[in-house]
Amino acid sequence: MAQPLIDATRGSDGIKLLMRILFVASPLLISGGFFAGALTMADGKPGALHRLIYAGLATLTVALVLLGVNLIRHRG
């Protein structure tokens, strides 16, 4: 869903590439953290790899902010 919106911006190619990478990486990190955290459970607590979820959320946040700023700045 984000790819057509990224194409609609008139930002630099480097920013567009960064947004594409971030939008692809975020669900991979979130899913990886969920499953890896569950696999390494000890005493009912998730393993250390559950921190990948937070990295994925941060990645998604940065991607959404970049996309929003570029859409607003280059509207018209």
C-alpha cells in the first residue's frame, strides 16, 4: 500500500529508497521478534529476541513519518 504513495512523492531517490527499505523491514522485524521471542521462552517469559518487535515498531514509525512529511511537503 505504501509503494504508490512513495511514488507520488517528489522527494529524492535516496529518501524513496530508504522509505521502501523501512516499509519492507518493519513487518519482518515485528514478525521475527514475535516468533523468535516465543521460541526462546524461559519460565513463561519471552526471550531476548522479542526486542526485535520494538525495532520493527521504530522502523515503521520512521517510515510513516518520512512518508507523511514527504507527502505534505510535495503535495500539489
